[in-house]
Amino acid sequence: MIKVAILGYGTVGSGVFEIIKENKDIINEKTDNEVEVKYVLDLRDFPGDPCENVLVHDYDVILNDPEVEVVVEVMGGLHPAYEFVKSALEAGKSACTSNKELVAKYGAELVNIAESHNRNFLFEAAVGGGIPIIRPLNMHITADAIQEIEGIMNGTTNYIMTKMAREGADFEEVLKEAQELGYAERDPSADVEGYDAVRKIAILASLATEKTVDFEKIYTEGITNITATDFKYAKAMDRSIKLIAKFKNEGDGYVASVSPRLIAKDHPLYNVNDVVNGILIKGNMVGDLVFIGSGAGKLPTASAVVSDVVDCIRHLNVSTTVIWNEEEYQLADFSQSKKKFFLRTTASKEEIEEVFGYVTYIDANVDGELGFVTAKLTEEEFSEKELAFGKTITRIRMED
Ligand code: HSE
């Protein structure tokens, strides 16, 4: 019998509890063991809920119980999640988490503590919700130099962008609807400002490089400035606008960013809609691999967490292959990254061409403004020109 403790009985925690109960036979067979949730930790009470009999309010009960082999951290936030996971690993328990904030900030340290105790710290659900992406990166795509990781890694913003594209609605309107439906948090900034996606790309980039990519050094721009009119132009270009997280070898090193991008119809991520996430990995030998699936939501996320629980139980006294060093990975300078830019402006063609030279105009039947695409420019060149120009309504990066 293997005893598990779940820290946090929110959306994902209750999903983990439900899956371990509902899929008991499958999980027991896969682990060749009997798996039981011995404790659920939460500050709240849940009268009448199936977790009631195993609910505790004091983490020390779990930490000091040698019967607990696996701790599942699904509380979210950095503290006390970090202290709880670290102490569990130091006490010789394995730990799994869906918490990307925790993994992006302390991943390398926790992986190495786990390893030194022959235990595991696993985090399949921290990126891409239910999509298997961490395990493939760690264990399967190991014969390649990874050239690029590119993805739609935030379900909430993808839901918002999809609605804007389909219904011609504005950002604020769709955000409100998403909040009413429970897709977006009351404080949506982590999602809409790109803070969630940047942690996810930093985690994947760290695993690809086996060093630590600091999410705070990645250029991050959210979707709050995208309007219904931008989608009219996108349609006219046969493109869509998606919040894209990228880590790419651009010749002089790997550049990372999170920003809205205009992506073309033949791009593998074009049809990734609603809360679905999609992640493209380019290896120098294997070529393009695309992973698509539910990027958020109770059961998909909990399913990925429970797959980690299964892995921990299969490898009770051995550390599996997560290689992640605390040494910082040096990203190349984003300001030298080259691409085309789409701009909307109230300026005349003469004024546009005086600053940007040859451009391609986009006709989207919008009165009182012009929309155009620049030639390929570095971020730095573009910023200088835009500053001199001074008449931009919006600007969005074009995706190759
Ligand atoms: N807020 C996140 C999203 C949850 O919308 O994708 C999953 O990480």
C-alpha cells in the first residue's frame, strides 16, 4: 500500500483526489501497488465532501508521517508551497506539482534535492495542463539539439483570442465573459499579461538546455492591447493572432519571448483554439513535433499530476531522469531578434514610407487608418523607427 498526501483541495487538488478514486483499478495496475490518499491538506473544511475523512489542517501531520511516500502540491503560489515541497523531499518523500510558479523559480533546486535523496520531484502538469510535454522533453527527445520550442501555453488567453477572432468582440468584453464562466481568474493579470506563459516557456527552455532560464529575463508582452480591429486585419492576411511563447536558436544564440503574434493558416498552431494548448518542438534530427491538448481545467491537469504520482511510485527509491542545473543559461539579446512587424497607423503612405521604406499594405476595410507590414527588422531597429514615427495605433509581430 502506497500512501499519498494532497496539499490543497482546490480545482486541481479535488481533481487529483477524484482521479485516484475513480481510476483506482487502473492506477493500482500501473503502479503494481495499492494507492491510497491518506491526507488532504487545506485550511478550509469541506463538510459532506468525500475528502472529509482524510482532511487535515496541519502540514506537520503529513511531513512527520513516514507512511506518506508521495506529496502532491497543488496549492499554487510560491509560499508555503516551496517550504512544504522542500521539506517533503528532505524527509525522503517524492513530490509532484502542477505549480509553474514554483517550478520556474525553484525547479533546479528541488530537482537536485530530490536526486540527492533518491526521490523524485516531477511537474508534468506545470506546462500544457494535460499534455505530456515535460516527460517527452526529459526522456524522449534526447538524441536531438532542440532548435526551437514554440507554443500556445495559456488556455485562458487562447480562449479569449479565439472568441475575439470568431465573434469580432473586443478584449474587455470577452474577458468579462470568460470570468463569468470561470475560465479567467478575477485577477486575470497572470494570464493576460503573459506572466503564466513566460514561466512555462522558461521551464521548457531550462529542460532543453539543462540549465536555468530565468523567466524574469524573457521579453514578455500580454494580450491586453489587442483589439477587434486587429483581428479584421488578421483575417485580411489569412492569419490569426495568438499569444506565442518561444525559445529559438536564431543563429547568435537562443532568444526567448512571449508576445502576441500573427500566425499564418499553414502554421501548426493556427488551429489550436479555445482553452486548448499547442506546443511545437523542433529537433535537429527528429524535425517538428507538435503536442496538442487540454492546457487547463480540473481533470486534464489532475490527470498529468496523477501520471507523476504513478511515476513516483514506479520509481520509489530511484531518481528518474530530470536533469536541471541551477547555473543560469545565457539567452541571446532579444533586441537583435529579426522579424516583420504589422502596424496600424493614422499616418499617410508618404509618412509611413519615409520611416519604414518598402512596406506591404493590408486592406481590411477599416476607415481612417492604414495597416501595413514592414520588412524584416531587428527589435531594436523597429523600436527606433516606431519612436521616430510616433503614429502607431497598434503593432503586432508577424510569425514566420
Ligand atoms: N491559467 C492557466 C491557463 C492555467 O489559463 O492556461 C493552466 O496553467
